[in-house]
Amino acid sequence: MARTAAPGSRERILRAAGELFYRHGVRAVGINQVIDAAGCGKNLLYTHFPSKDDLVAAYLRACRRERERAGLAAAEGMADDPATRLRALVAEIAATATAPAFRGCAFRLYLAEFPGDAGEPARVARDYLRDTRAEIDALVARLDVADPGRLADRIWLIVEGLYGSAGRTDAAAAAETATGLVDDLLAQQVTGIVD
């Protein structure tokens, strides 16, 4: 008779794999490393995650849940004002990008590592990026601006720059500049100054 997996074993494996994937990259981490880090057997790992792709997709879904929690926490208690929410969103990303252990966006890192991938992990990563961009588009659309697409493009480019500054010695300065740029863009749009 097969044994039942201990409660919490899936989460333990996922946490160990996530730490390894984030620190070293998905391609560099083998299943045996995950097994060693999680303190489990191969059978238990494959019971929860039949393939490495399943494990990587689960890791990226967990990253998405964490990013979404952080975004909700940043907007908690705020008025439902789109400009205020855009500022809060960019400020939260800036704070994340300057954290000492931050080495980049897990979704962007995965897609850079596997640019041609069409599997489940890539779908999870692309869906997150698409949905995050759609959130910015929706907030900008609620502003009374002449060219919401252009403003959303600019804010998205600032977000991309924040993630690109991860791990640099001047990341804090880049974060300050990025949040200032968003403030400036929003102030220009609200006052009707468009360049």
C-alpha cells in the first residue's frame, strides 16, 4: 500500500525549488538539487510535480500570488483614485526592486532564460506580465488624459526599468528616479502639459 504524503510536503518542495530557481536560474537547477534541498525522495517530488515543468509552473504561480498580495497591500486603505494607485503600484515595485535579496522579476528571468518556450511555465510568466500591463492600462484609462495609450506605455517602460535595475549598486537611485518620473508624468497629464 502506498504511503500518503505528509501534510505540507508539497509546500516544502515548492519553497525549496523556488529558492533554488530564483537564486541560480531554472536551467541550472536539477531535480536532485531540489530533492536534497527539500529533504524528500524522488517519488514524493514526482507525486506532487510529475515533471520539472510542473514544478516550475507551480513556482511561478506562487510568485504571482506573492506579487499580487504585495500589490493589494500597497493599495490597501487608499482612495479609489487611479493616479494614486499608479503611484502606489510603481512605489511598491521600486521598493521590491531595491530589496537586498532581489535579483530580478521571476517572470522576466524565466522568459530571458527560455525565450522560445511555449510550455506551461512560459504561459504563466507571459500571463502575469500581460495582466500586470492590463492593470496599468486600466488605471490610466480611468484618468482624463488625451493619450492614455502613450501614458500607459511610458509607465510600463518605467516599471521595466525598475526591474532591470535589480542588483545594481545604484538601484535605490533608479527607484527614486522612477517614482519621480511617474509623479511628473501624472502631474503633466492632469494639468494638460503633454510633450
